[in-house]
Amino acid sequence: MKKLIDGLQQFQTGYFSSHRQLFEELSHGQHPRILFITCSDSRVDPNLITQAEVGELFVIRNAGNIIPPFGAANGGEGAAIEYAIAALDIKQVIVCGHSHCGAMKGLLNLSSLEDTMPLVSNWLKHAEATRQVMRDNYGNLEGEELLEVTVAENVLTQLENLQTYPIIRSRLHQRNLTLHGWVYHIESGEVLEYDAVSHDFIALQSEIRTPEPEYNFHPTCPVSSSKSFPVPPASQSKGNHRQSVPIQTPLKNGGLASRN
Ligand SMILES: [Zn+2]
């Protein structure tokens, strides 16, 4: 505790003093540009890994960077999402999983949690789709590989859960919101982003590609070409492509190996 108190004093005399004007401005209101949803894990620090300034990220954190589907839980996540989009007019959402995630390890061994951590076990039910995807499609994986792909698949699950929220659906329809799926690697500092075009997690690029990737529709719901049913041709959503995702496992050297 002493270390924290010393740190607080250091913050007040150092960083705060040299950024006094910024904090004065922030005292009148916040204008974050990004809703950043990530795990509670102490090794993941959104502001540190993005080098974002105070006031730039609106953050939701919980075990496993999970977003319960709309109506499934009366928790804080839905309220924070609604506030971020409706009140703060945030137009970019990032769901960020991470390597060595304890919550995802728990998801892979859910039955063992029921007695020892019943609340965690119950919470992880909001990632049941991830568990089933892994069980049905990745039976050949084990150990670290299994965990890495689970983390990535869970990011996609939570991007889909996110889209069950009316405010999210509406803003996507207006093409006024972009969803991003990230996986942060604790051991390398690397971040991979889900790419809707290649259906893969790839090294994050700083340049915004233009044009943005085309909206990929659900393969079982082909979009009619009839003009009587106009659909926005290039919605910026990146997170609803579960069926055709050839998840690739990021290797320790930063390369990619197909695991489909
Ligand atoms: Zn985690």
C-alpha cells in the first residue's frame, strides 16, 4: 500500500502538475473517442498499450472481456455501452482479448469452476458460444494453442454479443460506428486485429485502409440484390463473420499459421 501512496504523491507533484490544463479541461466534461472493452487482468493496461491520454478511452473491464447479450443480464456492461454510444457519441469500439487469459482458461474447464468459483462460472456462460465453437471445431488443438484460439474466438463472440444491443445495431445501420476485435500479447506487446476481409487476426496497422472493408453478410442470409431491399453496401462493422473465420494462431515470432 505504501507503494501506491508514494505513487499517488508522485502523480500529483509530477504528471498532474505538468498537465494541469488538461485536467482543468477534463473537469468540465469528457469526450472519449474510443470505447475499449477488455479483461480485468492486471497485465492488460489499455492506456499504456495504446499510449492514450487520460480522457481518450472509455473503458469497460471484466473477467474475459465479456459483453452479456442484450437483456441477458442487468449488469453494468449494458449501461456503460449505452452511455458510451448514446451520451458520449463514441464511434469506435474495441473488444480486446489477451494472451494467457485466466477467464478463457476457466471457460475451457468450466465444470471445475462450479464449486470453487460459482460466480465466475455463471459469468462465463455469456461466453458459451465461444466454448461450443471451440468444442465443435478445434478438437485438434490443446495447451497454449487451444487457449490462443479460444481468446481470439471469444473476441468474435463478444463482438456479436455487442451487436445485440439496439443502440449498436442502430449506429451500425447508420454506418456511424466501427467495431474492432483485438488480441493483445502480453509477452511481446504485439496486438493483432480481426480483419473481416481475410477473416483472420493480423498485425495491427496504423494506417486506416481506404476504403474500409466491405460488410460481410451472414453466409446463410444472402442479401437480395433487389432494389426493393436496399442494404448499406459498406457498413463498417468488422465483427459478425463467425461462420467463415479461418482463425489463425499467432506464433511467438509474430507470424501466422493457419489452424483451420
Ligand atoms: Zn483475461
